[in-house]
Amino acid sequence: MKFGTMSILFREQLGTDAHMSYVESLTRIARAVFRVADLNLCQLCAHKTTLHQDNWQEETEKIAQAANRLGIELAQCHLPFKSAKVKWQTPEDYAYYLQMFYRAIDVAAMLGIPWAVVHPEKNAAHPEWTRAQHFEANHREFDPIVEYALGKGLGIAFENMHTGFCSQAEDLAARIESFGDTRVGACWDTGHAHIQYKGDQWGPLHVIGHRLHCTHIADNRGETDLHLLPWEGHIQWPRVMAAFKDIQYPGALILEPAINYWAPDALKDENGRHAYEVAKLLSEL
């Protein structure tokens, strides 16, 4: 099974709020011997990349050239989502967030990325909502986005959450089916699933089944989304891999690692090579 990493493996820079350029990130991913990557576009709307600037098309072309030169397959990407890192106080702020969300779709389309991962709207402020209300709110928010992405040739993979709506595989599968389009699928986050299910992921993965097109591979100890490498937490990886094979998952195993978030630069490349060896071993199970 193919394996790779999210570009967050080389993203954070100690002492600055800015991220590494995508070109440097891909260069160091290639140096770590990975040949498949997820281009993380989450922070585009937080002014942490060059893609929020007016010359974003030129910057996208630089990414394309780098991926081609380095032999990196951009198998998927992660679109922006609402989080503590992306703040807005006014309708104008939210309009800017949406503008950057659509730009992220344009970037992915220009790069020929086949699948983009999206967080469903959890609506955590409304724990009293029924399942039908969650479905209605999600369609209201995402129908225009999905239509725009599909029109650009970009498939949308909704991710399983670790709390709230779409943390259950049945809700995620029904959410996907409600679009009536095979170009809308799922991303399975093993860390989120471990927090939600506290054990065997065989059953929920079979609920998702043929809808699965992307993965986020991370470990934890069942309580917090730590983004550990496999075997650093409590996930039973042979069982997870057996489930992927049994449902004939066609995509790549994509690490979502935090190993370099707080590491000094002198350690990042070594950490990257270690992450590669872990991913390789996992792919061979």
C-alpha cells in the first residue's frame, strides 16, 4: 500500500509564527524519502502561507514545479476549517475565510490533486440539535463548496471527527450518501476514531467501506488527538491495516504527524526519516 505524509511534517518554525514555504516542505519531505504527500492548506486563511497573497497563482506554480522535480505525488490535500487557529469577529472576517477556502480549492485544482479533505460542520454550539438538523446545517454550509470543488475536478472527502456530528461512522456514511455523487467520499482519521471508539476500528471502517478515499494516520492514547506516530499510542495497527485491506481501500496511508511541531530545525530531517521508516513498516503489515 502506498504511504506518505502531510506537509505539516515540515511546517512549523521555532521562534516565528510563519510556516516554511511549501517548496521547502516538499524538498525536505523528499529528503526523508517520502514520495507521496498531502498538501495541508488549512492555514491559508490565517496568513501563514504565501498563498493568501495576490500572487498565489505564481506560488502555486512553484509548488507544482517542485513536486514534479522532486517526484512527489500530491495524492490529497486538506482544506481550511474552523478552529481556534482561524478566528473571525465580523461578517467581513468570515467572508475572507470563505474566500480563502475557495482559493484553496483553486490551488488544489491547479495542482491536479484528486481529493480534498474537509471537516464536517460539528455545530458544537448546538448539542441539542437532532440528526436531521445537523444534516440540514451541513448541506447549507457545504453544498456550494462541494458543487464548486466538483466543478473544478476535485473530489471532496469528509473526515470523521472525534466528537460531535460525524464522529460516528454511520453519520459520516449517511452524510456522504446524501450528496448522491461518488466524487464525494470519506477520509478516515485513525486518531479521531480511536478517541471515539476506544478500541477496534474494524466495524466502523467497514461501515465507511467503498466511500473511503483518503486517510490521516496518527496514534494517541484514546483521550486527546496527539498526532503521534503509529506505535507511540494505543491503536492496534495490525487490525486497522487488516480492515483497510478488507474494504479494498484504494488510496495511500498519509501520516498526520506532530513530531516536528516543536523540534529544533537540526532535528527535523532526522525525525522525518524516522517517520518514513514507521510509515513504511505500517504499509507492510
